[in-house]
Amino acid sequence: MNSRRTIIFFSFIVVVLSVAAITSPHAAVTQQDQAPKKQQTPTIDEYQPKSTLVTKEHKIERAKFPFIDIHSHHWNPTAAEVDQLVKEMDTINLRVMVNLSGGTGEQLKNTVAVMKGRYPDRFVVFANMSYHDLNTPGFGKRVAARLEEDVKNGAQGLKIFKNFGMDLKYTNGERVHVDDPIFDAVFEKCAELKIPVLIHVAEPSAFFDPWDYHNERWEELKEFPGRARPPAKYPPFETLMTERNHLFAKHPKTNFIAAHLGFHGNDLERLGKLFDTNPNVYVDIAAVLAELGRQPYSAHDFLVKYQDRVLMGKDIYEVNEYKWYFRALETRDEYFEYYRKRHAFWRIYGFQVPDEVLKKVYYKNALKLVPGIDAKAFPE
Ligand SMILES: [Zn+2]
């Protein structure tokens, strides 16, 4: 190749490459690929990647068996609200709803009347303690007497809310401990009346940790800063666990249902140990499904092993949210979005349990613990 032909050849190559660079779609893609580098990093709220995973999905609208929701809240419902509730319950196979917010005295009577009075086999109402006379001597015995009266008036259990052990204080400013002996008479009364105590102690342990970028409930604490439990104002998580476990141990004849997997959903071995040492302790899965759904193998094995100790519950009532529970308990679906992002930024997996286990979680364990529910409405 002489030098003139070489120059012409290379000039031709340069022209071809220039045209290609302008018109080629590959060149455009290359430019686009580099574009995000100029953008700012998205915030945690902005980053919403769409999963490209293609896998089997089972949208279960109705539970496989009729079930009992052991953990629901309906404060002073009206007759119209209760009618609507029953219609919605029928669509998802929710046979019996346990309203934990019955109150005490007149309020309890009214709630029983509007729910059980009109649908005797569809509702259960739990009583609550009133602390108005906490500082007057003889408080524990009076609460026990009020509870006995509430049970005569139709209550079938006692619910203790989360202020117990955290916010509830004597007038001298001293915190009421979860295992405070002043309440012994109440728990002994529950054993005598053969009613369970559904008790909410503490909060997710992350609420007691610093609100920083390592906290896995960062989003929830941003949305609800009041849920933080800083050490300046609250006892540590472990102190509450110690008091709670002491309470369970000192009333072996009283059946306790620790709400929300006892806040050990992120440590099922620890929950297993609690079960092993306290045969009177049970849990519900209300509002902590994402804890089980992020560890489907462990969740499955745990539910099989402790199938007599776990109860179905939902907490905040929303008829359209139960299907996540059905899907997690009844299928092996993978990597699906959870219904409440502030509880779990992660996706969850189904941990499908055998039918015999499912029946226990859905209703058999509740039938065993809560007196007065008609078992005939449920399969063998
Ligand atoms: Zn609740």
C-alpha cells in the first residue's frame, strides 16, 4: 500500500466511524448508560425498583380453613359497623373475630351487646384493666373483682396493652413493672376463671436502638418518631423481657398469649426457649408476618415444632390485608411485597405449613385457650 492509498483508506475509516457514532443505537445506549452517574443518588423513598423476577404467584383471597383472629381492635363499634364487619369476615373465611378492646364495666357490656349479642358465634370480646385507682391500696384485688364481673357480662379473656411496663406509672413517678406483685391477684383470677391473658410487652427491639442508618425500622421511626423508646425515657428492651418472663414463670396456671411473637420474631430460637421453659405461654403472629416471611425455612420448621403454641392474629383490622397471611402460611410463593412498608423494606416468602399445623394456627389453638367458642363451626 503506497502512502496516498493509505491516507485515503484511513480517511474512509474515520468517516465511517464518525457516521456510525452519530447514527448507531449502540452509541446512544452507551451515552444513556453513563447518564445516571450524573444524577444524584436516590433517597430511600425514591428508590423503588421493580422486581423482574418471574415466578409462580398464588393470590389467596380466602383462608383455606375457617379461622379465628385472636388479635383485633374495635373500640365501641356501632351496630352498623358490626353488620358490615360480618359481611367482610365472610368473604375471607374469618369465622370468629376476637375484639381485644372491650374495656371494662359499662363499656364492656355495651361492646358485648353490640357484637356477641347480635352475632353470638362470630365474636369474642376481651376485657381490659382500668388503672384509674392504681394508687389506692387494694388495687389488684379490685381489678380482679372487676374482671370477674366483666367475665360474667360476657368477656372471654383479658387484654393488656403496651403502656403496661412502659408508660404506666405510680403517682410517685415509679414505673409499674410487668411483674409487679400488685397484679398477682389479677393473673391468679384469670387462672381461676380459665381465661387467657393476651399481653403486649415492649415493642420491636429496634425501637429501643438509636435511630440511625443501621436501624432496620428507620422508616417507621421516621414516620412515627413517638414510637422510639430512648433509654432516657424507657426501660431497656431486655429489662422488659426479664420482667415479662418472670411474670410468665410465677403464674404457671395462667395461660398467656404474648402478642406479636413476643417480639422474638427476629430470633425464633429464643422464642423456642421461652416456650420450652413456660408451657403456659403462647404467641400470636399479628403484625409480625414479615419477620416469619424473611426466614421461610426457619419459620416453617418453627411452626411445625411449636404448632400448639402459635395463633393467627392480624391486629389493625383491614379486610384486604389478611391475604398476605394466607399466602405466607399456605403457599411457597417467593419474594413478594409486604403490605406495610414501614414494617419491612424487604420482600417476603411463603413458608407453607402442613394442613394439620395450619388448622392449629388458624383455630384449634384458640379453641383450646379461649372458653366458649363453638368448635362445631370448624373442621375436625
Ligand atoms: Zn394490638
